[in-house]
Amino acid sequence: MKKSENQNVLFITTKNTDYIRNTQEMALLTEKAGELAVLGSKSGSYVKRLAYVYFHLLLCPMKGYDTVFVGFSPQLVLPFWRWKFRGKTVVIDFFISVYDTMVCDRKKFRKGGAMAGICRWLDKRTLRGADLCICDTNAHGDYFSSEFDFPREKFRTLYLQADESIYYPRKTQKPREAQGRFVVLYFGSVLPLQGVEVITDAMRALAEDARFFFYFIGPASERIAASNIRYIDWLKQEQLAEYIACADLCLAGHFNAGIEKAKRTIPGKAYIYRAMEKPMILGDNPANRELFDESMEGIFFTPMGDARALTERILKVYEEKRW
């Protein structure tokens, strides 16, 4: 989209407007569009945000807009409101596939079942209503094009970005419990594709090893009782950044080898670790290699699904002290 006073854009999102993917896209649109209007809510309730968007779409005059950009979860908007955008260029952020997430990744619905069919219908109808689709990796663009029979040339890759007002390089003192030790950190929401069981097995192999101290930040279902492992359920982003700053090595992933989506996604935490200039271990997959390789300082790969290999990689980084 070229800068033009005549190129007016309506940005629609059902995700909270301060979500990092939204702010990233809104900043780009502010730079490139003539005028940008945002339709979204900061409510903590998804139902309330969706109701807000639907209500205001009903009343919104479209005459002044040239382009409609539907952000996170366009499946909740475009299939039902495409008539409203007639004559406009429609761009969507196909950040996730409902079918891939609910059927293949989280396995909430059975493949071939009625609910799986609805999920696939939502994805296909959403894509067919768009003139251009944004995805987060080239690997996802390839998959979405093949899986949902949508032209590959209509996809553009926009990689995620960390919020550098929060996540930036800094020096900080390690907590007393970790002082004098090599600190390994992981944080995450413990989704299946993250492969938390691989991380847990690696920590178990190094439990009570006085050289190491592990921070696991997230709602872990399995907790190892060891003096060198601390679990933290939740932290504000500013607090999380302080813990990352004191780490010697961070675990990015994804490490689940059984979920195909894990191979097509660059973990959001990888962007955060890189912004803070922290060494990290990534799962060896096509998506991660779109942006990272071993020639980069502090970048290490390990086979997905292999806790022993992850343990050995942690030990090797410690021994070589290449960070």
C-alpha cells in the first residue's frame, strides 16, 4: 500500500487493541495509509470485544474507506460481514487457522467430524473473501495455500516484533537463589505445540545439578521438586523482562515434534529473546530457519521432540560459554 491521501483504511480487530500484533500492524498502516481508523475494543472479555465490533460495524458508514484490514481472527468477522465491504480492498491477518488450531494442534475436534468441517468452512470462506492475506511465516503461507486451496501469491509474510519499550537489552542482578549459577529460563502459556514435556524432561535430567538454576514461568501442570528449579505461574511483562535479563540461556522452542503447526511457527518468545540479545535454543524446523541460523551469535538449534538432545545442548552451551 503506497502512501496516499486517498488511501483511507479501516482496521478491524476482535483482539484487544493493545495486543502486540495489532499495534505492529496499526503502526505500519499509520505510516503507509493516508488516514487510519481503528474499530476495536480494549475490553478484557472476548465476547464484549466481539459485540462491540459487530455493533459498530452495523452503524459504520463505509463510503470514506478504500481498504478494510481485518486483524487477528478475521474468521469472526469476514464470513459474516463481507457484504459490508463490497467494493473495498480487503486485507486480512490470517495469523491462525481455526481448523489447524482446533483440530490438528489442540485436538478439540475430531478430524472428519462436523465441528472440524465448520472450522474448515470458516477458514476457507474467510480466505476467499480476502484480496490479500498476511501470515507470520513463509511456512504458514505455503501450508494455508495448499490446505485451503488459496493462491500462494496472495500471501505476504509479516514477522512478529517484540515490544521494545519493554523488551530491550539490559544488565540486572540475578536473584539470590540463582547467584553463581548458570540460569536457564523458559516462559510460555504451555500450549501443546510448545513441547513443555521436552523441557520438563531436560530439567529433570539436570535437577539438583548445582551449576544450573532453572526458571519455568507459566502454568506448568507437572512440577519437579528440586532446589535448582523455580516455577512462577504468571508475571507482568515488565517483571518477565527482568527475569529474562538475568538469564544466561533461554528456551524458545517449539519443541513438540508431533504437531505440524509447531514446525511452521516461530515462537513469539524468540522475538523477545532476540530483542533482549539473549542466547536461546530453538527447535530445528523450517519456520525458525527463515530468520535464524547458527552463524548468529547466541543462536542454537536442537531436534524437536528430543529431551536428551535439549539437555546436551544446554550442557554444551554452558561448557563452551559462547554466550
